[in-house]
Amino acid sequence: MLFDANARAVEGYAARRTYQADTNDAGAATLDPHALFDAFASALDEITAHNDFEIAAVAASSLAYNVLGLDANDEPLTPAFLYSDTQNARAVEQLRAAHDWTPICARTGCPLHTSYLPARFVWLRETQPEIFARAARWVSLYEYFLRRVFGRAALSHSFAAWSGMLNHATLDWDDDVLRIAGVAREQLSPPRSAADGLCGLRAEYATRWKALANIPWLPAWGDGAMANIGSGCTDETRVAVTIGTSGAMRVVMPLPKAATALPRGLWMYRVDETDGLVGGSLNNGGNVLDYFSNLLQLPDPAALERELAALEPDAHGLTLLPFFAGERSPGYRGDARATISGWSVSTTPVELVRAALEAIAYRLAAIYDLLRTTIAPPREIIASGAALSNRCVWLQILADVLGVAVTASGEAEASARGAALMALRALGVIPAFDALPAALGVTYMPRAGHFEIYARARERHQVLYDSLLRRE
């Protein structure tokens, strides 16, 4: 996308390439780095085909966290493993038995879980020892792209924080975690400032993308942090909830408060060198709707929305744990799987979908309850994400379950806009993010009596969770 100096998307300058993760029943969730680079380069070809504008910088919001191994020639040795890949579940249990992760979590802000790199590296070391030994460096997809076009890479503190290996006190890789993971510091890119980019494309790409050849390419920032910034949730007065393929609820707060006030069950990442990002994530969001759409005979989207709206809160008699891809916050049970109780011969497909929407809202509410132990009542909750687009019912359910107003973001691409704002601030065009307020959409107020109905349903939901998943 191309953004102007007011962080507004320039009409007609957007290139989109679709891709799909490779998955299997063993828990794999990977991407082909060659195919992703080709898509990335193709999109840039499309954007730079017109020379109507003077471009000041390249900024990136990237899916966190992903990792792949490169050999000494920067050729991929592995696919890119996504945060949702759970093939390393056994490594998590091994690390839990061998180490007290509490002090490590205090330093890195990340609990022990399949989505973070320590368990990923231990699993790779044990299951693919020859490849692990050959790896000259471990990078994210965007770092791989940069190595292709510059011959070197840049990694922001924001993106490094998603790895579970960044020491927030030193702003460098944690020594103990490096030792446990079996990775040398030299195999990882040094984390750097959000404003510290690269210039000078390799000759091949300087010719291909003349407008981008000698301008700063800033390091990628985590997509969750950028969704907060892009939707206007830049301090503790606004909480962001995002539902795309997965889901998350996050709040920006200054350091060191973010590090010292981290409730058990949440994580702390970073926006930049001064602000932390506290919240929780779900592996399950819009992907659950996609799953049901493929599995069930559902009406078209408009008709489905009408039928969902016609159902009363929690009137379906179902208790659903929506862990179709495992659990992240707040229980971090990568081995969790979906469970439905109360399913009868009279249960309809639309009731199943409504139960899923409500269940995901309950999981977000559990995160919100933990956030509320560290912040004052927020002024607003701002909701964004592709899965919430044109889904008024889900937004209303969120407001009713949380018991607070939920406002739809008016920004179609909040994460991309967040990256644009980061670049504008780095370039000195704006002094702060609030210089360019985000657009807002419709506000959904909690309806009388519905919060109490959902509170009882949440209790039932928690009982089922505890009976199946609570650790002793």
C-alpha cells in the first residue's frame, strides 16, 4: 500500500497477493519462503510501476512470529514456521520439566508455549539435527526478504519481542534462553531501533525498483502492535481487540510499567524502545468461522448475519471450547482441542456458529479481566480485523460479553496504517501518533440483561475448561 503524509491510503495504489499456510494433522503451519518472496516482489513491482509520487521510506507490518533457517549463502533450509505451528508441543513439555520458566518470562515477557522460539529451536535441534547444524542464521520472513534485496537484514525490537527470546531490560537476546535453545547470538539479527533502517538496494533490485533504491527500508514491526497504532489505541485509555484468522486484545503502556505489572496469563511485547504492548492472543478467531463455513451448510453471509441476529444470547444450549488450533492466552495449552457440550439432534448450523462467536468472546473476556488488573477502565475498546468486517452481530456479542462499549475501527487496514505512522514518526513528519487520529466506525453498546446472561454462560464455559484442561 502507498500512504501519504497524513497516513491516508492513496487510492489505486494497493497490491494484494493471497497465500495459504501449509498445514497437517501433526500440527504443522508453514509457509514457503521462496513463494512468499515472489509474492512480495510481485506486489512491489505493481506498486512501483507508476512514478507519480516521491516515496520517502518503506515500512512493514509483518505476521509475528515466524522463523526459518538459512544456510551460509542465505538459501532457506526450512519452511517458515508460523506461531500456530504446534509440532513442537513435546519440546514445550520437556522445557517445562527441565526449567523454571517464571524468571525467564519475567525477563522476556513471554510464557513457555509452542508459538515462541525456544521450544521451536529445541524441537528442530532434536528432530532435524543435520539441518539445525547447517543453519548459519535464523530469521523471520521479512528479514529473509531484506537479505535477498540488501544482502543484510534489520530486526526491530518490536518484532524481536514476539520471539520469546528478547530480554526487555537489555534490549538484546537473553543469554539463558540462547543457551537453552542451543542458538548462538551470531545466528540472530541484532535487534535495533524502530527508526534504524537500511538503504542501498542490491544492483538487481535498485534497477527493478528505482523509487525504492536509496530510501530507508525500516525494520518490520509486529502486526499486533501496528494494529493498535493504526486503530488509534496508542495508550492505556484505549484497548484494541483484533479478530482476523486469530484474535488478540492488547493495550499500549509505557515501560517499565508494562514489564512490572504483567499479570500471569498475558504477554508483553513492544511497540518500540519506550512503549510496551501487554495483552493476550487466541489461536482461534476468523479461522473458526472459515472452518464451519466449509463444514456446514450455512446460508450466504448476509442471510447468516440475519439468522445469527435473530438468536437470543446463549439460547442454543451449547458450551463450546473454541480451541480448533490449540489455546494461547491465558492458559497456553497448545495441546487443547475444541470441545462442544450440549449438541443434540435439534442443534442447527447457525446455532453452532453463534455458540462459536460467543465462545471466542468469552476467551477475549478472560484476557480483558486480566488487563483490567493493570489499567483503569478504558475510555474505549476499538475493534478491527478482517473477520469483524460486516459482522455487526459479533461486535454486539463482544460488547454484551465484556459489558462495555465496543467501537468498530474505521480503518480498513489498521496494521498497514500503523506501519505508515511508525515511518512518519521516524522521518520526523509527525511528532506523535495522535497527531493523525484514526477513523472510527459504529459504537455497539452493551444491551440490558445480556451481560448477566453471558456471565452465567462464561461460568459454565469455565467449568468445562477446568474439567478438561486445568493443570494440577
